[in-house]
Amino acid sequence: MRRGRESKAEFGESLALEKADKKTLGSSILFTSKDYGRPMPFKPPAWARKIRKEMLRFRGVRPWEYGYWWIEWGGQLDTIRDNEQIRFELLSIALGVWDYIKNSGEFPEAAAWAMDWIGMIPGKRESRRIVGDYMLTQHDVEGRRGEPADAVAVGGWPLDDHPPEGFDRWKERPNRAIRPKEPYSIPLGCLYSRNVGNLMMAGRNISASHVAFTSARVMATCAALGQAAGTAAAICARKGLLPRALRQDKALLRQCQQTLLRDDQTIKGLRNEDSRDLARRAKVVASSSHPPSRPENVINGFVRDMPGRWENRWGARMTPEGVWLQLEWPEPVSLRQIQITFDTGFHRQLTLSASPHVRRSVIRGPQPETVRDCRLLWRPSADASWRELARIEGNYQRLVRRSFPTVRAQAVRLHILATNGAPIARVYEVRAYG
């Protein structure tokens, strides 16, 4: 295992320290507050920090509904062993900051505001990292090593480093964030221990240098790593292998990657090559297409587009009768499952944050682009009438699967009746399995 920050010399990382140390990112405690519509006085406990105006030079306090990630402290200690001390100090900072908001005279508009919740468990950014067969570094995040053959997930958060002492370093900015040019791949070799044969990692303990960790540590990336590690572990259990053997077996590694793609994991540069997917052999036609999208985009193997691009999805402007997309085969095929990947507005921020300036860019509820109501139809031959396979109503999800008793179908049609508000229906991928 590793703990702390490496030196520049170890991996040649420009953002690393000149001399290594054992410090980490600190932990945070958040709070929430609301306007009660009447005076809400606040008297801090005697142990609360005394906050002065100059301490907040680089730390804006508006708005204050959701607290502040920069109430951070403890990276100079052991964030596991010293967690209780860190919790107390974070509470003292949080209540001290609230005392400043309420009682300094700088914010008269805060008179009717009061805290209604404060965290009691520090949000831990960093502790230990387990060393794997591959060590993710700044060079990987910046795309300087090419695409790894064993890629199983992507990251994309900035290289977001914080001073370990957090709020105690109030004379400095609370973080340094350098955004990568594009998402980067995370290999399977980062997700298992190099010397404990059956130990896998999937979160803030993966095999990474401190610099790379400052990007890979965020929750959405950790969730994608969890999906990757879980899929790999399932294959290992089924085959009686250890993770290293899976990584070294090219055929099984490819199977793992294809399974992840089928479950809507993003892996850069890899497309659907599932030999069982009958849609890949079909001709695709549609009632109409929103330019420059094309019906055949739904079987090109990719399920992401950059904002404003239509290279990997099909779209059509909705009509009162709806719009449709159709798969046709030269001869009937046996089908028992259809899988559809819809558009859920990935260009738009989705977050649990209650902060008003974040909330402005969030649509809470089904995303307008997502298909809400549709029917799956099939026909046994070109001159036969359409028959219903399944109805999908009230949908808000991106990945939708429908299984049914096996049919011999010459064609399958996705008839879209409504979106969740957008005038253009959108589909990234259709898969068909027998």
C-alpha cells in the first residue's frame, strides 16, 4: 500500500512534489441551512473557531444553503487513525464559519437563516492506495501513454489537488484544478493488488500516484470502477481465475470489456463487437431522421456523442403519430430480448447538490431528451402485419431491456410515441439477442 504524495523523481510527474511526504487530501464536513422568515440568532459554542475576514479571501461564502467543500482539514494527520480529531476540528471550523456569516455584520441578509443539519462523519477524500500491477499517473490522465489494452473505465475530473492542512492554509487557494483535454482510460491493472492474489479495489484505494488520484477519486469515477471490478470479479469467479490471469488472457479480457459495454460502461475507443448481438447484422431504416443523424448510427457500436454531434445516435423530430426506427434481416431470426440505449442528456450536469448556483443547470426528474413512451413491434415476414412485443411507458432511464418469449422475426420496430419534453426523439443504440 501507499499513503501520501510521491516526489517528481519517482514517476516524472510535473505536478508532484520535489520531496515525497506522507500527507494526503483532507476531509470535509458539510451543513445545510434555510431561511426561516424570522430572526434566527446564533451563538457559537466556545470551542468554535474564530474566523476573520481575511481567512475567507479565497473562499466565497455565498450561497450558504449547502455548506462548503473547502471546510477541509486533516490531511497532515492520519485520516484513518485520527478521524475523531479531524471530525471535531471540522465541526469547529464549520460552526466558526457560520458564526462569521451570522454575526460579523458582513451578511445582514443571513439574519433569518439557520443551520438545519450538519454532518457528523467527515467526508474522507484520501487515505491508503493499494499498489496493483499498473500504477495510474499524471501521464495517463493527460493521455501521454496511449490507450491501455486493458481499459475498463474512464475518468474525467480535473487533477484537483488540495493543501493537506485545508482551511489552516487560508492564505492560499483551497485547490488547484487542471482539467484534462478529454476523458482518460483506467486499466484493469489498477484494480487489483500486485501481491494479494484475490484482492480487488474499486474507489479511492486504486493503484494510482497521488497526482493521478486527485482526478480519479470522485464518486462518479469510483462508481464506474466499481462496475468494472464487479464485472471482472464475476468472470474470475466463474472461470476459477485470479484477476491477474484475467488481465493476461486477451480473449477473456475482451469478453470482460464487451460485457461492460453491454451494461453501458464507457470505455474509450472500444465499440460493440458482441457476436451474439443480432442487430449488428440488420439493415436499419427509420420514418425520418434529424440531420445529420442517420438510422444506422444505432448499430455502429458507440453510445456517446460530444455535445452537438450526431455521429453515434439517431434522432427524429416528433410528430403526432410518433416516429419509428426499424431493424430488418434478410431472413427471420430468433429473438428474445431487445436492448435500447436512449439519450439522457449527458451534456447536462446531474448532481445531488442543493447549491442554487449548481441547481440552475440541473433538471430534477426525467431528462427532456429521453424517450418516455414507445412500443416494440415485430413481424415474421416482409408482407406480414406488425405485432406488439412490449410497451414502454413513463420511461426515464438510459438503458432499457425488454425480454419476451422467443419469436422468429424478419423485422423489429421501435415506435416512439413521446419523449419527456424534447421535440426530437433520440436513440444511441439498439441491440437484439436470441
